[in-house]
Amino acid sequence: MRPVRLWIGLVLLLLGVLGVLDATGVVDAGTAIEPWWPVGIIGLGLLAMLTTRQISFWPIVITGFGLILLADAQNWATGSLMGPAVLILIGGAVLAGLARHRIAAPVTEPVAVFSGARAVDRSEHLTHSDVTAVFGGATLDLREAHIDEVASVDAFALFGGVKILVPTGWRIAVGGLPIFGGYEDKTTGNGTLPPDAPLLKVNATAIFGGVEVTNDPK
């Protein structure tokens, strides 16, 4: 399991456990969560950098945003920091939009966190890949890759969208876990392909998001 997905799963699990404890009167979940909830955002930004193995723009902005919110929740400042934190996030979005066409960092396994990511995999013997979108969109282009027999992709979309581009000669098998989201195979020719055609298995987790497998880059 990739770090970003592991972190999201642990945070949701912790919130669920605290909710149960609060409902049963064991702890006051609000008091326990309120000072520390920004740690979830900080961890998301740090793990996004760890996963992509690079210090990139949006993870830095998300991490800084979380640190400011943590300072606000811990009352480390005399005034509210929520307003400045929102301005920093909006300013980062504006700058990212201006620089989008100039900055292109190739990522083997695209991870989009509050942004967009795209990667092209040209593996001669593709066996497995991952793609993650959290409040953003991620595209994994496999049209120049080669599968010997069977390969798999783990796709994770949380409040975001994942697109997997594949060549027309591959058979596709999509399955997984949709939670207020969905996944869809939009490829053509599956029914006319020979049974020994390369097979790509897509394991999709879509939580308030979507995963799409298609031949069309548009």
C-alpha cells in the first residue's frame, strides 16, 4: 500500500474510532480532535513528496497550509491564522496555474494531491503500476508500455479523478471498491480481442471520485 493511501486510511480509521468512543461516552472526540486535526493535512503533504521522491510545489503548499492551521488550532498566535492560511492556498493555486506549462516533472507513478499529475510509462515488461488522485486529477498513460501476459494497476481516487490510457490491443478487467464514487471501462474492442491478448487488471478504489480506463486521451 502506498504511503498517501496508507495515511488517508489511518486518518479515517482514527476518526471512526474516536466517533465510536464519543458516541459511547468514553471520550470527548471534539476535544481530542480539535487541537490536532491539521496534522492530517501536514502528513498528506509530506507523504505526497515522499511518494513522488521530489520536493514539488503543491505538496509544499499543502504542508505549509497544514502547519499554519496547526498553529491556529494550538493557539500559538495571538490572532486567527485561518484567513492567512486560505490566502496562501489561493495564492499557491494562482501561481501553479501560471507555471503549469513551464514545470513538468516526470513521475513514474503519478500522485495528484490538490493538483494534477500525468505520467507516461514506457516499460518493456510492465507488471504493475500505481496512480493516486486526492482532490485532483491524475493520468497514467500506458499506451507505449508492453505487457508480456498480465499486468495490474492500483488506482486510488479520493474526491478526485483517475484516468488510465491504454492501447487498443489490451484486454481490460476493472474491479474494486466504489464508495460514493465509481469506475468505468471505456475501452473499445474487448469483445473482439483474442483470449491471449495482454490483460490489464485495474484495482480501483473510488471514494467520492472516479476511475476511468480508456483508449481516448481527450
